[in-house]
Amino acid sequence: MVQNFKRVLAINFFTGSTSELLRLCAEGHFIIAPAAPALAELPTDPIYRQSVEKSDFAVTDSSFMVILWRLFTGQKLPRISGPRLLRLLLTSGQLRTEGSSVWIMPSKEEAKINRSWLNRKGIPVAAQECYVAPHYPKGEAVSDPELLSWIETHKPRYVIVNIGGGIQEPLGLYLKENLSYSPSIICVGSAIAFFSGIQASVPPLADRLMLGWLCRCLHSPRKFVPRYWGALRLLPVIAKYRERSAVT
């Protein structure tokens, strides 16, 4: 199993096959897909840093991180983005059983749109299986007893977290450490919004070519250009820490 992971910034990144990834997704792990802007904050956000380091593993969502790792170490990391991870799950059949999953959404409107899209694709998600997340302050430990109780009531096999990077990982860790059982907690951020039409569509080819960031910037430049410009701060983080925890 060790050969299927590479340690980057003290995070275990998955490097194996998609069939192995799907098998792990079904085993009750806490899985994340950290983007470059969030990874750039590792030295300054201890709550976020702790949550990603305590994840069971991550997928290589950040094309910028993959490029920087190759530049500084000469090692090639196979890339699996958050949207690709979600697409694999949706097409695998793992989420097609009624009651098998619950979805944590960023707003009522997005919950409605995303749930409608999921149902059209044959993923049975009822309204009561979507939880609209409150505002969790960034940089602070997450606590949401209402969410815990809601998940305990449903006892799903999968908890799919669809809120912003930097926030969803501390929430995922909170769930992992406080639930009475071990569902698969999979943090895919806004990936479903790319499929349902809420955000810019990222075709599979563009995703494979690591151009998802460009699709988002062209669709919503005011939102994404500053975000990805800020991701340049990841360069000195990778250069300095490599495999180690980014503790200042």
C-alpha cells in the first residue's frame, strides 16, 4: 500500500490506479482534494494544516503543485483532480443505492440545483439527504453538533462535502473525530458545481491537460484570477518544505 502514496508537505497524496482509489473510497476514509490557493496557506493556517495532515489521504487536485513538485524534485506525480474523483464515484455505482450518501452543500440554492442534477444522473439524493452548511469561520476549529446529529440519524456510507477549500478539510476532520462510526468522508469542494452548471464547465480533456484553472478564470475572472494569483505563494512553500510539515 505504501507504494501508492507520496508524502508532500506532510500530506499523503494518492498515486495509485483509479480502481485502487475507488476501493479506498469505499472503505471509510477521510479523503481530501486540496487546491493550490489553500495549500499556499499551510504555513499561516495551523487549523487547516492540521486537518490536511490528519486526512487519510489526498488526491492531487492542484496542477500547480504537481508542476512544482516535478520542478523541484524531478518526480512525476500522477494527477487526479477533485472533479475527476467525483466523476469516478458517480460512474462507479457506489452512490446509486438509496440512502448511501449525504451531501453537505454551501447554500439552499446550490443544494437544489445540485440535487436535481444528481437525480437526473441516477444518483438518488432526497432533499433530507442534503445539509446546508452554516458559515464556518476560516482559521478556526469547526464545531457543528447539529450536523453530527443529522449524519448519525441517516448513517450514510458516504458523506460528500461540497464546500470551499480551507473550510471543508477542518469540517471533515471534525466529522472523522466525532462521529460514532466511520463513513467515507470525501471532500470535493465545488466539483459538483462544474457538472451542474453553477460554475464554469471543465471538460475532461481540459482537466487532464491541467487547464481547469483557465476555464474558471475565463468564466469568472473577478473571482478566480485573484485566487489563482495568490496560489503563486505555494512556490516558496514547496521549495522550502518538500515532504515536511509547513510549520513556520
